[in-house]
Amino acid sequence: MKLMDIAKVIRSKNAGPRCTTLDIMFANAEDFERACSSKNLSKKSISELYGVEEGQIKEIQYPISNAIKFSIPRKVTAGDPGDKDVYGAQQHARLFHLEID
């Protein structure tokens, strides 16, 4: 099953000028737990998907909200020349097709 099939919301946004946050929210605890236990939704998989060192990724799980947040460093500071996504709002699409086992 793909992440986009079980997540209610998948979004990204700036978390300051040098960091992007990836938010994944689920409709229920069962889907949240399934995603949390999947090896395909981890710091390692995010590292591979976004080309960021695993040690630079922060993962926060919010069971009460059925949500997972990953924060990753931006390659270019928001608004600098060469920045292709000033608001960080287009970075979540890579997560859609992650297989959740």
C-alpha cells in the first residue's frame, strides 16, 4: 500500500529559512501505527529520498494526533538565488508513492 493511500494529509513547508518539514497525518491510530512501524518510512528512507544525511534528519511522532513529522535541512536557504521552492510547499510529492508494509 502506498503512503498516499493511507495518509489523510501529506504536506511540506518551511520550518525557518534553512529547514523543511514534512508532515504526514492519518485518520486513525491503526494507519498511524502501520506507517510508524514501516521500514520504508524512516530516517533512512527519507535520507535516501531527499539526499540528506540521516544524522541531519529529525523525526517526531505524535500519537495523540496520528501524525509524523520529519525535518530536513534545505540545500539552499529559502529565497536565495537558485531556490526553486521558496515556501518549501512542493517537497512532499516524493513521499506519495512510498510503499508502507
